[in-house]
Amino acid sequence: MIFGKKGDKPTYGRAYFRLVMELRQRQIPFLSLTVADPIPAYVGAVITTRAESRSVKHSRVVIFDGTDPDEKVAEVVDRAIQAARGKEVYDELIIGVDPGERVGVAAVADGKIWKARYCLGVKEALSTIDHFLRDVEARRRVIRVGTNSRYNQDDLILALSRSLPQNVVLEEVPEMSTTRGSMYRRPRRRGIRDIYSAVEISTRKGRMIRRGV
């Protein structure tokens, strides 16, 4: 991370400490530098402020000013990880969605789980899906929704059908025929189980839902 102008000490402001807490929580190694410090060759990505980014000589820079209340520290770290891996654009992003009282959402980029979480209701699930779509660049994007739940299923599919960009494919996956056989392997803890189901749904080919143009 680079927080500090040339000739100054690092700018240890609120944005910096929020990032430090997130990185330490994930056990991700990092360096604290100023723009005057040399960047080691092994550094995969740099997180810095917009003002200081003008002086940063690195091919992969992630901006975080910390002044936007809607900007999530976790999402900034996610972008840095993605940049460090050298995968700025993926071939395919599939988001599996398990409707229910708790909605599981899992994003799988080029066959690897990128991020997953459970949501309390349709509104939070839609917001999470929107963030996943904006945070990951992919040539093909697919949303797969499981269809054996009595809770939130119809509302979620209708909302996605109305709100998704037309270049995002929306599919429904009949869970009864695809995941029942593996139910005994699922964790029992609520929330974790919903995420597990969402990951399973993302791996299954579904039926495309036609939407109005």
C-alpha cells in the first residue's frame, strides 16, 4: 500500500487503517510505502489514493480514497487480489443463486470460486449480485438461479429479469434433479449451507430464461 507523498511519512488515516484491518483479517501480506519508496519487484498490486496514484510507477494500481461511504474496503481488497493474479478480464463469470429464507450467492470466475456470501432477503441478494457483476470483468456473464425453493424464488427471478443488463444470461436450474444426491455432504450450519448450495448451482447447466428486449 502506498499512502504518503514524496518526502512525507505514510499517511496513516482512516482509509489506511481500514485496509490494514481487512488485510490482516484475511492474512494477506502487505507493505506500507510512500511514493518515494521503491516498489519491490514481487509486489503484485498497489493500493493507493487517487492523488498519490499519479506518482506510483506500477502496472497494477487499485484506487481507494476512503471518502466514498459506499466504497467497501473488502471490495477494494478483492480488486487488488484480482489485479495481482493478472486476471483483469476473465473468460466467464457464473453467479449461482440459492433462493430461500437466506439467499446464497456464489461467484465463480473461470471455474474458481471468487467470492460467496449469504443474504437476508431479495434486496440484499440483488445488491450483492450487482456488486459481483461490477467487480469482476468477464467476457461472458451468467446468473443461475435454483428453482426448488418456496421462499423468494419467483420475486428474485422477476427482479433479475427486469434489472440485469441484456448481455448477462439468466438461467434457472432445477435443484431437485441436480443436488439432492449430494445433500448429505452439505454443512448443517445455516448460511454456510446456502453458500454451498449456490456454488453447486453455479456448476449446473440451466435453462435460459428469456427476457424482454
